[in-house]
Amino acid sequence: MVGNDWINSYLEAILDAGGAAGEISAASTAPGGGGDAAEKRRDKSSLMLRERGRFNPARYFVEEVISGFDETDLYKTWVRTSAMRSPQERNTRLENMSWRIWNLARKKKQIEGEEASRSSKKRLEREKARRDAAADLSEDLSDGEKGEHINESSIHAESTRGHMPRIGSTDAIDVWANQHKDKKLYIVLVSIHGLIRGENMELGRDSDTGGQVKYVVELARALGETPGVYRVDLLTRQISAPDVDWSYGEPTEMLSPRNSENLGDDMGESSGAYIVRIPFGPREKYIPKEQLWPHIQEFVDGALVHIMQMSKVLGEQVGNGQPVWPVVIHGHYADAGDSAALLSGALNVPMVFTGHSLGRDKLEQLLKQGRQTRDEVNATYKIMRRIEAEELCLDASEIVITSTRQEIDKQWGLYNGFDVIMERKLRARIKRGVSCYGREMPRMIPIPPGMEFSHIVPHDVDLDSEEANEVGSDSPDPPVWADIMRFFSNPRKPMILALARPDPKKNITTLVKAFGEHHELRNLANLTLIMGNRDVIDEMSSTNGAVLTSVLKLIDKYDLYGQVAYPKHHKQSEVPDIYRLAARTKGVFINCAYIEPFGLTLIEAAAYGLPMVATQNGGPVDIHRGS
């Protein structure tokens, strides 16, 4: 036995491991800090037994014996070896080895038991913490906030778990109006970039004059017609540049109400909704929003002067001589949100924020495309300054209004100042009167943008039907129809309609490429691209001009002449006629943007009877679920 190297190596491994196990046992039973020492010893023992990096058969044998045999069997083996009375049969080293193997197994079982006890204790603590968090979330939360919304009025009585809960905006406004009909509220909206006016909006002229302009103008108009609201001011930039219409240089523009029936008898001299243009930045130059950041403070100074003067005027009219301060300041987009945060702090007035398009999400999308580096994106879009402003808005806002639930979970969830779960917990604790330990977070409310349906008259006839001929004989076709039809060699084919400005994120070039490469689709349909308004491509912004040039090159590459329409001009009032034309040809509407914050054009197209195809990133998912 003494000369057997295998047995000697086994014994050495057992003795080493046994010593380590003894140290583990001693450390685990020692008072004060014994647990940490035991962990270190256990790690050391594990390393000795496994000896990572090379294979040791002796230590492998020890591990296999300890882990492969029951402690009781090992104990019986030791008893048997020690019970041999004959000196010829008894082997002291074998007896010693058997005892050490049994002792190792016993210590291993003891250590595993202690580890299981600690794990069980930690699991119980985690479960208790989860139960406490669930209690915070469950109390006083609405069904929509819990993520479970049961539509009892549904014909099929199906669960809509996970769907965006519908908001009855009409009912909500009626309830709110009844509660505040005797009040004289003053509301301030802020939207500082783009070309903003009440009528004939130049939507699609550039990347700054898009759906946000229509959103904020219609919001101001609707608030001005709401009982209890005396005055609404939409603050924006005054532009007296030669390359834009003179109306953008007017200091004040009143928004005419759509429904005069909603106007009360107590309308005063200064009541209603107004666009108020504050001069700031270059006086005679229209500049994009990325160049407005250095002039934010100048706008805030001018806005403060206007609000203070208007508050005094309203105080003399309806405030019994006391200034009527704004009940809320609502910022739209990051630059206006930055301004609204400063105004809110200076006037001590609550702030509401609507992001429309968020910087962190846009940064991620641009980086995924791989066309620009982070530094190039920042240089082009001033994206880091925009993100900084949005973080400030999170800190200053009482409420953040979003269009979809996806915007809350996937976009605002990227920001340091907001956490979805924490926001719900804090709101629940506030309702229960429990301390939030100084933590604050704005409440996120998804409110889908609305639209006016009263003027929509869907046409269900096609161009070849007798009914269409009868309708056409009674009333002439809108002029925009001729502007579109002149592009087509066969105008009777169904129309694929896309309505978006020529911006890279709208992904129009991919649509043209897909249409050009699909010969069967080209034989079945025409493609209509309404890409804003333009005069000369060279006078457009570099980004929009590049997209439009790419579209024209693709049309030439695939020889799509006679199959693609791309008119230069259209009025905002003609957009419904464009939808009607696509519907009469039994066409389809497509929104192929990489990401769409909401997608109001999808609702408009559907209202005219057009099937819609859209991206799954953003609001279209919620529109589809709610339809």
C-alpha cells in the first residue's frame, strides 16, 4: 500500500479536502463573520477538488465517491474497516481513508443544508418584497393601469388584456365642462418650431411642419370651445422671412371656432383661442428646430412678458381685479418643453408635456440603420441637447401625455427620469397616503389624438360603375384628382397611396423600390406619393431634397413612368379629396415609416374606407387593436 502511488495520491487528496472541510466547518460555526469565511473556504475546497485547468484522477475519484454515495453507506464502510480485529486483515490507512471519506460526505451534506437554508430565507424575503410591491400596485389602480381591461359591452365579451384602454374623450370633456363651466380658465400651449397658422397649414413643407402643427392647432381650437375655458394662447415663433408667407409674421391670430354652438353668452373681449407669435432668434430668417436651441431663453423672456400682461388684462375682465394666471402650461416637443419648464418654474404654474417624437428613441433608430455614427447624429439633429431637454421635462411635468401605450413602455422607458413600474407604485402610494420618500415622477396618460369626422363622406363606388358616372355628372371632380391622374397611363387601376413628407425616416424610397421590383403589383396597381409641397428641389433642405432625388432616380431605374404619381403641390383642404380618390379606385393606404409615433393619417384613411398597411413600430399597433 505504501508503495502504491495511486493510493497515496488518493490519500493526499482526501487529507487536503478533509482539512479544507474541517476549516469550512470551523469557520461556519465561528461567531461573527463566519458565513463569509465559510464561503471563501468552500470556494477554495471546490477549486482543490476540481483543480480547474487540468484533470487530476485522484481528486476526481474523491469527488465521485463523496457525491455518488450516500452518507450512511460511507459510514457503514468505515465501521466495517474499523471492526476488523485481526492484525493481518486490519489496515490502518484504509480505516483512516474510509473515515475521512465519510466525514467529508457528512460535512458536505451539512454545508449544503446551510446553503439551502440561506437560499430559502432569501427567497422568502424576495417573495415578501414582491407581495408588498403588488399591494402598492393593486390598491386604487384602475383596470387599465393594472393591464387588465374587460370590455363588458363587447358583443363577444372577450378579454382585452394588454390592449390600450379606450378613452371616451367626449364623455370626459362633458364631465369636465360640467364641473368647470362657471370658471374662467386661462391655458397656455407652447410649440415654437415649424410654420403654425390656423388655416391652410403647409403640412409637409419641411420636417418641422408636420402632424404636430395640426395637433397643437386643433388642440388649442378645441380647448377654446370648451366651457369653463376663457382663453387659450398658443405661443410660437414670429417669422418675418421673405421665403415664408406674411401671415407667419402677424403677432396674433385668432383661431375661429369650428362649432359656434359651443360658444357661451359670456364670451368676453379677450376670450377664445389665439396663436401668439413671440419674436426670437434671427429676425428675418426661417431656421430649422435644431438651430433654435441657443435662442430658447430669449423666447422664455418674451413669453413671460406676454403671459404677465395677459394675466392682468384677464384679471380686469373676469378676475375682479386680480391677475388670472394660467392654470397649466403645456409644452409640445422637446424645445417647447424646455421652454415650458422654465416658464412653469418662473410662474409657479403646473406643467404638462407632450413629446410627439422622442430623442432617445430616434437616436436608437438612426444608429440601427448604420448610416451615421453617434457623433454625426448629434451634429445633425442636436440629439443630446434634445434628450437633455426631455429629461428636464420629466422632472418638471405633473403629467406627460402620450398617444399610445407603446410610447410609455418602449420610448419613455429609455429615460433616466422615468420608470414604468416605479411611476405606478408612486401613484398608488400617493393615493393611499403613504410616504414616497421624496421620489417624484410625472404621471403618464395615453390619450390618442382625435379628429373631426363630421365632414367625412365616404364614397363606396368605383370609377367604372354607373353610380360613379351619375355622381360625376352632378358634381365636378376636385382639381387635385386631375393633378394626380395626369401621371397615369391607366388611371383605372387601384391606387396605392402614401402621404408623407420626403424624410428619410418615412422610408418612402423603400416603398418605391418594392413597387418597382414587383412586376405583378405594377400590372395591378398605381402608386401615388403625396410628398408635401415643393417648387424647386434644389431649394429644399438637403435631407428632403436627397430623399426626393432618390425617389426620382428609382422611378427612372425601374421605368415607372405612367405608374407613379408625385404631384408638386396640394392644399391641406384637398387631402380628404385625395383619400376619396384612392377609395374610389378600390385602393389601399400605406404608412411605411420606420416608426410612427401615432399615425393620424391611418385613422383618416380608414374613415374614407381605405384599407391600411403600416409599420408595427409605434402607434399603428394600438390603432389596430382599438379598431
